[in-house]
Amino acid sequence: MISEPFLKASPILSTLVSNGHEGYFVGGCVRDLLLQKEIHDIDIATSATPNEVMKLFNKVIPVGIEHGTVIVRHEGESYEVTTYRQDGEYTDHRRPNDVRFVTNLAEDLRRRDFTINALAMDRKGRITDLFHGQEDLEKKLIRTVGNPEERFQEDALRILRAVRFSSQLGCTIQKDTLEAMYAIRSQIQHLAIERITVELTKLFQGQHVAKAIQYIIDLRLDEQLPIFQAGYSNIFKDMKDKIIPLQSFAEVIAIFHLLEPTIKIHDWTRNYKCSNNIKNDALKLINAYHFYQSNGLNNWLLYILPKKLWAGWMRTVFVIDNTTIQHELLQEISASLPIQQRSQLDLDGNDLMDWFPHRAKGKWIKNILEEVEYLVVTMQLVNEKKLIKEWVLCNRQEPN
């Protein structure tokens, strides 16, 4: 039953146990093992205190020692090892004011968000399931551990996490849990926007994203999110029947903008604290979409759209226009391009200065380079210096 990622991490549990402590794999990694999904991060819980853990292993990073967490480095991998704990009050709706280390696994599992995440497994593959998490997995049910209002009051991000799990796993949210989410939803406004952006990114990546969007609409969660608070609930309603999994937040905000053009990309990226890379990718997706609407699929579109954005652009077009574009067609057009980038153009600024020796350097050089680049890519001009020179001298004798 135990898969390779767990076998690789098992020596950590063995070290803990052989030194008189308990050690278990916990949380999402156990859940994903039971669901036969790819295992990403392996988390470990132990009765050992952080100081005891640091004494047992050679390579330890004390990343969150005040909350009982250290990172143990083992065979090139990082593993979060966290001491069993009870959480104090959550006055900031995010983190407990204090934690108390305990030696009982049950106490540690009781503080977790959902039953499907309150699972533990020892190094021999034996599961500890105190809150019927396996049963909920079989029923595809998301249910909090204990009182749902208390769980969401502790950390309102759990509301978005519940919706995210419905997207990733196709689960239905249990009635009491759902009612608590609705009752506590205003607390979402107190969350750090970076945390919200991470959850929304994962939510839109899920295979059951349409189900999650419906929950957002039904629970009116969008009313608690930046920009949507101003009365833009139409965006989620407009996308719910045609949404497909999106692999980047750049795609998400590009689609948000195309559904509501009055809101600029700058506003989306500023309000959701996106990186410049996400902002730039979103702008490229939008520009490519508008170019496609006006000109169709042609050489210039494939030239200006980076290959890394092809799949995202195809998803964007599908969501907005319900149009499917075949990846093979993009590959075919791209392969036929005379050049793939400007550096392959048989022309540079030095050539232009040689051809116009009496002209001072200026914007005219950039303008001619861009014009020739376009003509070559669209096959209106052959990429040979002799032919390019003839065209430039004939058509741009007095460049502006």
C-alpha cells in the first residue's frame, strides 16, 4: 500500500520511533494516497518536540519552530515535521495566538480542518482515522472536524479551501459545513490577499471547477473578494456554464477581464497582489485573444504569442467563445514561420545606419526593424539582406 514517496521518507519515522517518539505521515499526503493520486508534499507529525527533532537529524531548518514545525532534509528532499499540538485562540482568524505541544496523536488530529485531512499513517501503512475521513472520502464528502463554525472562525481561509477541495476532488460539501461557511463568509475579508490568491489559483486548476464556481455563487463568497465586492457577481455567473480547468492565475484574470472589460488588468493584478510575470502573461493572453478576433489564426499571432502560453490561450478562447483550437494547428503554423524571433532577422540597426549614413540614430531604426519583422513573418518579404535592403531603400528613402 505504501508508495515510493512514503518509502523514501520512512527513515525519518524510523528514527523518531527508535528514539522513543511517535511519528506518522499526516494530512493531505495520506488522503491522496487513499485516492491513488500523485503525492506531492509529505508531512509528518510527531510526539517529539522541535528541539528533540533537531537533535535527531543532521540537516534541520527551524522554519516555524514557535508553532512546532521544522524541516528535515533527507536524501535531497524536504519534509515538514510538526510536533503534536493544541491550538489556542485565533483572534486574527488565521493563526493561533499560541500553541501547546501535546503527546497524543488524537489531540493533534482534532485541530485539523476537514475529516479527509485528519488522517494519519504509520511507517507500516496502518491508518489512524478518528473522524471517519475514509468514509467521507468514499462518499466524496467534505465535512469539518468537530464544530464547523469553530473551524471557520479559527481560519476563514478554510471556507475557500472547502470550495477548492470540491474543485480538486469533485466532493460535495456536507450540509452543516455548508451552512457554517455561509454564516462565517464575511471573515474572508480579513484574510491576507496572498492566501486568497493561492486558493483561487488551485481552485481554478481543479477538474471539477464548475462545481466550485456554483458553490461560490450559491454561498455568495464572491461578495467577500476584492473587486467582486463592488457588485461584479456577474463574472462568476457568466463563466459557470463554460468554465474548464485553468492552469495559471494569468488565465483566470485574463478571463475575468474579457468577461468584464471595464476592469483593467492592472486593477486585477494590484488587488490580488500578482507578480509582474502573471500580469505580463495575462496581458499577452488578452492581446492575443483580441488579435485573433480581428485577424484569425495567422503567422503573426503565433509569432507574438510565446509557446508557453499556447495552452492557456486556447483555454481562454474556449471559455470566452466556446471555440476549440487544435494544438497541432498551432504547431503547424509555428513550424512554417520564416523566423522564430527578431534575432533571426537578416537585418539589424547597424545595417540601417550604413544604408542611411546621414541620419542620426533615432526611433526610425526601431520602426523600420518592426515593420520589416512583420513583413518577413507574414511572408510579404523574404528574409534575405539583399531583398530587405531593396525594400527599405525603395519604401523608406526618408525614414521618419
